[in-house]
Amino acid sequence: MTAPELETFLHERIPLSRAMQVTVHEASPRQVVLGIPLLPNINHQDTVFGGSASALAILAAWSLLHTKLAAAGYKTRLVIQRNTMSYEQPIMGNFTARALAPAGDAWGAFTRMLERKGRARISVSSTLWYEGHEVGHFEGDFVALGKTGASQEIDAQSSAAAERDSGVETDRPG
């Protein structure tokens, strides 16, 4: 998923992202960087509203998992279960949130559980950056529900092709 594709997806499927004027600076299975301007996210102190900062941090972490799952061929419902957010200093202008992919062993355990149980939990963090300084930190637990994985899609395509080739139709649950 490219940065423009992710931005379009967010604006169409998560309306708050459009209202906050979220832009996607980078989108890959390794890292997602989102940004927002101050004006639509300003508070009474002329700094960024804490709710907007938290929402961007959550959205960066969620977007990273969404991008990584899509790249691996999974179609799941991805929801946040719990989170913590810390703020180091006020943000007085445009800023970004950066989420990095979880370590390989955590990702492997997550996908194995998703394949086995159809449900898995993983922790992801993101950081807020303003003028080259880290100004906030987010930690969240996300749950993926459903497990249409790459291996299942390949198996389904192979089965459909075999049925076509053999001329035999079978009843399959849709």
C-alpha cells in the first residue's frame, strides 16, 4: 500500500482523519509516518489539542498494522484494545507521528496466533515528533479478528481452478 493509497483509505474510511487533515508521509510494512497541521487541531492555548495528538499516534500505529497485514495478504478487522499516551512538551505547530514495525519475533507470534485462532493481539508504539524532537510516546495493544491470510487465498484460488479444470462443481460455504 502506497502513501497516497493509505491516505485515501484513511480519509474515506475514518472520517476523523479527514477533519484533522491527516497526510501520509510514508507507508510501508516497516514504518508509517503521518502528519497533521496545527490549525484544525488547535486548543485554547494555541497548541495542539491532546486528543488530536493521541488520535494521530493511534492512527499511525493502526495504519502500520493495517499496511503490514495487507502486505502479508491478511484481511482482518483491526481494533485497538488499550493504550497509554505520554506528552513530553506542548506542540506548537505541524507535527508527525511515526510507528515502527514490531520486532520479527512478536510479528511471527502474532501471525501464528492469527492463523491458528482467527484472533491475535500485538503491541505497537508510535512517537510524536515536532521540530526534530520527540514530544510524545504512544503504546497500544491491537487485536486482529478474522484470518483471511495469504495461504488461505492461494488455497481457495487453487481449489477454484481445479474445479474449473475438472468440470466438477462443489458446494462451498461462502
